[in-house]
Amino acid sequence: MTQTVSIRPATRADTALICELIRDLAIYEELGDSCVSTPEVIGEALFTDRPSAEVLIGELDGTAVGFALFFHNYSTFLGKKGLYLEDLFVRPEFRGHGVGKMLLRALAQVAVKRDCARMEWSVLDWNAPSIAFYSSLGSAPMKGWSVFRMTRDAIIRLAQDESKTEAGAEGLAA
């Protein structure tokens, strides 16, 4: 029996579903305790006049089984925007039906339509199945690069540390 894979943009009505899929992803990545998003927060981030990100929903025979959350970044070297894939997740019991590949294909189509120079994302180094999947589609890990992250507490400490510099970003807060 052939199953139908479809990809569609998320709507505000999908907010609880998106939050549920994010939670499933966090549990899969063994980071469930770190996931504190709520449908209200997700709705405000995604469905406003200036959304922080966009989401595609992957469906198998009309049932939502995965998602891709993405936003634009910018390459100063290329002078063009890129597409950054923050999360790609297909529930484990629905893998192997092409949903992940279709989500990435849809993202590639968005990137082409929007004239993006590249697509980028991070993968946990223990996630061999995902690394193999991404490699099979023509992507490659960035050798010699490390991902850095600053948590909210560290951001606040740095922002308040007057010993760093007096040349702040007062005019940028908006």
C-alpha cells in the first residue's frame, strides 16, 4: 500500500502540534528537561507580523508526523541570505517513508525561490542516522568549525559588563 507524503506551511492552528513535535524532538535528543516552550510562546514567535521563524509540517496520509523549523541568516562573504534549519524531526515510528527527504526538498525549494546562497544546520555528533541521511542528500559537515552558544544568563552578564566597552548598541534595541 502506497502512502502519501505531503508538506504544507504551518498555520496558527498548528501551534499546539508544533509544540508537541518540538517536545518529541527534545526527548529524542535526550534534552527533554531543556524544552520549556509553550504553545503561546511558539504562536507569538511564528505567527506575527514579523515572525522569528517559519515551519513546514510533514504529513503521511494526512497525519502530521514531522516538521522543519527554519529562518534566514546572512552571509557577509557571499552578500546573500541563507536558510538556517533549526529543527528537522520526523517521529521515529514514521521514518523511512520519505517525510524527512520531502521536508528538506521543500526547504530547498524555498531557498531557491528566495535566492538563498546556502542552507545550513547543526547535527548532534552522536546522531549517526541523521548524519548519514544528510550526507546522502549532498550536504557535508563543516570541517574546522565549532558551534558556540551563549545562554540567556551569559548574555545578560555580558550586556551588563561595563568593563568590556563603552561603545554599546543603545540605538539597536527595538
